Amino acid sequence: MIMQPSDAISNPTAESPVSATRGVTARLEIRSVRRVFRGNVVAVSDVNLSINPGEFVAVVGPSGSGKTTLLRMIAGLESPDSGDILVDSRSIRDRPPRLRNLALVFQDPALLPHLSVEQNIAFSLDRRRLRRDEIRSRIQKCSHELNINHLLNRAPAELSGGERRRVALARALVRLPRILLLDEPLSSLDGPLGIATRDLIVRIARDHALTTLLVTHDQADALAVGDRIVVMNQGRIEQIGTPDDVYREPETRFVAGFIGDPPMNLLPCAFKSDGDRIAIRLEGIDSPIIEIDTTKLPTRLDDSIRRPDSTRFDLAFRCEDVRIHLNPNSVDKTIEPRVAAGSGSRATIDAVVARLEFRGYETIAALSVGPLEIKARSTANPQIRVGDRVRAELDLNKVHMFDRTSNLRIL
């Protein structure tokens, strides 16, 4: 069965005359939702998520993480195998898509080619037999908000990619939905057009106080627009938090290695106890990078280190938390880290500049440390060149550690 775009964005109250201003925002809850495809492929596994009225939530993850399947279940295009979906505490799991009072904007705008822009926007309203003056009022308001009022008489084939996205958004908003669902709405829009469309979507969602769920593979879009971010991987939620929480305080190794451009440095390391001191050593390098007083260890870290099966951990830190200093006096011997003298809040690592990635406003330096690599964020025109011997200074107050057995953060 081929579903018409209008079937997924219906408003059950649209039969009665409604002011063409805005709908009433709603609370969305996903409770222990699970979806398994043929071949026992688990697409979504026991997902729980609550979205507050008027909140803008972005779901981000790699391809195959389950984010689009989750969105389709909310819209009614997929049925969960277990769990429930509620709007304002009322289950909508068994309601057909047209009765869910949700607006879904697809990745493909899917405009009807034989209808004009105005007819595409009005299509679902015509089917619901609204008064002509009410339909015209809604179309005029939406087209003005989205700056497409000059396109109403055009055919979809005459529109640019950005214009088609705005028409699709108008087609959703004209129904006065309580919840807005966005499936990769910026995927084929590059550069300034993508940013402009993203900003427009955010403004419209805020102006209408819409409860909004955006699904995207682009973490930059997710971090830019979300009140909260949901990071998914292999059908599960890895972390839910504000953009700053997800970026600065990743709860799992996956989030640390996925969020950010570049993502966090993840350096495999091991622990060695020596009385009341524990030395943290990078794999493949003999000298310790950090020495810790065991009497001052956080309980979670202390428990993890002392587990019988604790063998491998990852030291994690952002590239902007690394400072690069030229080290012209370095001897051409093994590159190894050193524990900084003084307060112990910083460590320095001898390294060689392997690559420089110029980005205009900044440069990303890839530093070789024995068999390992560290990425550091630097100025647009750093005073270093490929092959230079440098010292990478690391702020230990901004370091995290992840247990490779559980993949959870322990520091």
C-alpha cells in the first residue's frame, strides 16, 4: 500500500472551524518501545523517551541506529512489537496515522507533481471539507511565514530543493498539528541553504510552540537546534541530555567517539598500582601519563580499577583541551608522555605533527605519539608544520575515562 503524504499528517479536529493561528502543543511519551524486523533484526530496543510540550528534541545517530524506525512508529507508519506511544498520557499506538494529530515532514518532500504549490498545501484540507475561506486563510498565513507566497501558482518541478522543503513544511503546518516530526529534512541541502532552512524550521517550531522531534544523522544540526539531544546506536538510546551535556559529559564510549568534529580522543590505557599510587599508562608507551593518589579516587573509578577483569580503559579528552607547544630541543628518540611537575593538573606528551587539516577558522593537528594519535584544535594559522616535534599539554581536569568492558564512563 502506497501512503499519500497527507495520510501521515492528519488533524482529527480539522473538520470543525479552527482559527488559522496555531495548534495546542502536546507531551509525547515513548514507553519501552521495541521493533524487530524479519530475520530477528532488532531495529529499536526498549526505548523510553519523554518530550515536554513545546520542546525541540533532536535524535541523532549513525545509519542503522533505529532513529528513523522510531519516528515512523510515532507517526503510525510502523507498528511497535511491544511498548506504547502516548500523547498527553493517552495511547495512540492503535490509532491510524490520520488520527494521531501529528505532522510529519519526510526526507523527500513528496509533492504531488500534477498539483500547484497551493493545491499541494491545501490537499489534505480539501479532503477534510473545510470551508474555502478557512483553507485560504491557513494557506496565506503559512505561505507568508515560510516566504513562499510568491510560489503558490508554480508547479513542484519549477521549485528549488529549498523551496520544495518549505512547501512540505507548509503542508504540515497548515493542519495546525500538536506535534511536528521531521525526518532528515536537511539531508540534501548543503552549505548556506541547509543552515537557512534549519534556522527557519527552528523559528517556526518556536513561534508555534510545537513539540518537535527531529531525526538526523548530522550531529552539527542536532547540536545546533535541540533543547535536548538523544543519541542512538544499534537500536538503543546511549544518552539523553542538553547539547552541552552530551558534548562535554558523554556517558558512554560510543557517545564520546561519535559526537564532535573531531570526536573525543580515545586513547587505550592500562593501570598499574604501586602502593598508594596508581599510574595510568598509554598502550604501547612505557612512561605513565598520569599518577593518581588512590586515597583520592572517585568511588566509581576505584571500583572499576580494582575489578579482577579490569584490563583496558580509554582515556578521553576533547581536541580543544590540548595545547600544542613547539619542542625544538627534543632528542630524536622514542616519543613518550611525561607527568607535568607542579600541581599535577596537567600532563605533557612529546609528539610529532603527522597531519594538519586547515578549516579556514581553525586547524586540526593530528599528532603521533608512538603507535597512537592525538587530535588537537589550533588556530587558523598555527606556527607548526608537518614533521615538527611538539609537546601536547593536556588539562587533566577535563579528562574522562571509559571502561572498555562496559563502555561506560568511570571518570
